[in-house]
Amino acid sequence: GFIGVHLCKRLLDDGNHVICVDNFSSSNPINVEFLKKHPKASTNFEFLRHDIVDKLPIEASRIGQIYNLACPASPPHYQKDPVKTMNTAFNGLQNLLELAREAGATLLQASTSEVY
């Protein structure tokens, strides 16, 4: 989404290695194509098409920080499948918390008012 693509760009600008995870349930693949064109993308950017409701196939040793922006934020997206929205918000977060614990990483959790 809008925030995620700009966050990834900033992290790449700062020389960080970025593993971007998205299932494109409410975002546009063109954002990933934009990031793949970043000057540092060839060495510092990986994309994984994945739903965080399922455990991530990423080794914990590769993780230092996690930014979770995975939650549909517009009524058409979250109303289409409200159970999926809740699973993403809760089960997805649980998977990321477990990964952060294994990695000794920090996690920034963003959400949307639609979870209430």
C-alpha cells in the first residue's frame, strides 16, 4: 500500500536490507515493481508474496525489525471478507510476534480502525 511502499523506499534509501511481504489482497503489485527499480534493490530488496495468516518462511536470523502494515483499510476491502480481516489482524500478528521473539527483533504494529 501507500505507506508500505514509502516505508520500504526509505529503508532502502538508508541502506537497509528489506524483505517485503504482501499478498496483494488490497494493494497493487505496481508498488513492488517500483521498489524493484530502486538503485539498491538488486542487493537489498526481496519480495515474498505471502499471507501473514500463515507462518512466514523466513529464517529468524535474517530479521532485525518488523513493520506490520497488513490490514485492509478501506470499507470495500474489509467488508468483502470481515473474517479474513480479523484473521490478518490477530493470527497474522501472532505469527509476526513469534518471528520477532525468535529473532530478538523489534516489531512496529500498525492497524486500522476496522478491527474494532
